[in-house]
Amino acid sequence: MNAPVKPPLTIRLCEPRGFCAGVDRAIQIVVLALKKYGAPVYVRHEIVHNRFVVDGLRERGAVFVQELSDIPAEHRDERPVVFSAHGVPKSVPADAENRHMFYLDATCPLVSKVHKQAMRHQRLGRHVLLIGHAGHPEVVGTMGQLEPGAVTLVETVEQVAGLAVPDEENLGFVTQTTLSVDDTADIVAALERRFPKLTAPSSESICYATTNRQEAVKKAAPDTDMFLIVGAPNSSNSRRLVEVARKHGAADATLVQRAGEIDWDRMDGVSAIGISAGASAPEIVVEEIIDAFRDRFDVTVDIALTVEETENFPVMRDLRDTPLETADMAFLNGSGD
């Protein structure tokens, strides 16, 4: 008996996608710390917003905590604690030092750049406007670089008209690194209309990886029946990719963390789909999802390439010479064990 004929499907696979240099560095720091110091290594908050990655690190001996006070007293002066890639307020390393804790800061260098830009604005006498989303760890960390009241959060264009600031003549802005490039531009334009003397940061705040992944989605999205973004619900850059796909021609778009989350009823009748992955999503999950489509469709993969990424952010010197096993290298490459 002949096997049923699978319907044809074109997958437009975005490049670049998945792990960025900042995420790669943060995960490396945890893996290398586990190899050098042994388990447990404590991590304040999720190192990156991805369940697959967090669970994989947990299996290797990482212990995730919300606050430094959650670390058992007997471990506070002998076990390393890692700060997440999203950055932390200044109060967190100060608290660690007061507790005589050994910490490793995995803040993405591009997030650290935004911190420095905000502090520069303040040093030059400007009140800081931060374009971002309330409650996101990166926003909490950036606002926490300055004293309370020195930063005003701006989330939407609509909010701009009612902003109350201490001095309209002395304002500077920075942005959360993972926002939509287009939406950020709209907010900046509204701020500049309202505050003509507004000062931009010395360099672009939106990170290269956010921009590159959004541009690839824009290229792949037109006339697709569905666009799948691999990423976590609490991943800002992944949620923005869903918005970008819908805005630039995808009939529908959704976020999935694993192949098991795909609603196959929504795939009835599709002939072209797009796939990309947020900056903290490992490649093994992308491969898992493509394989799930191959089980059901006669798949052709077209690559939507916009740029080659060559950035690399090295880990701190104390960890660089720590040897890794093959399984660790596979995990760091996003391909599992």
C-alpha cells in the first residue's frame, strides 16, 4: 500500500536567527563556571529567556534564584553567583559585595553600553527617557543604574503627549535593546516633536542582533500563510519578531517554544510558512520544528538571508582557559547534548 502523498510546503528559514553573541556569552559563563568551580553555581533570574536553555543548565548543576537572599547561607561566601544577560541594577552587585559573595556578571555588553549611555546623559545634566517595557529585566536593570526619579519610562507613542519631565530643555533618551526597530523609531519621532532639544544616545541602542533578526523576518514574511517564531513568551525580542512578521506580510504569526506546541489545525492548507528564532532560542529547537513539518509535509527549505553575523563577546579572563567536554560544546552551540 502506497504511503499518503504529503502536501507540498515551502519553509522560508531566516538567517540570522537564534543565539546572538550576548546570549552565547552568558550561557558560556554559566557552563564554564560549572566546569571550573563545580556545582552548584547560582544564577540570579533566568540567564536568558528560554526554557530549553535554563533546563539544560539546571541539569548541569545551575541553581536559579530570584534574589541573592534565596541562596543558602552556607553557600553565600563560597559558591559563585551569575547575573543574567539582561543586566541588573547597581544595587545587586553592591548587595553581593556586602554579603562577601563571589559574582560573575553575564550582562550583555550591548546592554552595558545602554547603561553607560544613560549615565552619560545624567552626567551631562539631562533627565533620561528610557524607551522600553515596564517590568522587563533589562528595563529594571537600566533604570537601576541611576537614582530613583532620574529616569522616566516611555512605553508607547500615545504616552508621549502626557509626559511630565523636570526640564524639557535637558533630556536624553536610550532604548531597551530588544524592541521593534520600527516601533522605537515612531516613539523617538514623537519625543522629538514634543521635545525639540531631546538628545539621542551617542550610538544606536537597539542591538545588532535584534535589528538583523527583524530584517530577516521582514524579508521572509510577505505572502506566507503562517510565521513561527521560536522563543519564550517572556522574551521581548521574540515577541517583537511575531509583530514584525504580521506587519510585513504574514497572514498569521505565532510564538512556539517546542514542536509540541504547534497547533496543527492552524496549518491546514498552508503552502508557505516562515520560521525564525529569538536571540535566546537554540538551533536544536528550530531543527526539531522543521523535522515535525517534514513528518507532515513535502518540505522545501528556502533561506532568507540578510546578513552574516561575526560578532563575538569573550567571557571574563578567569574563565577563558577552562576546558570543556564535547557535550558542553554541543550545548553551547545550541545543538543539545
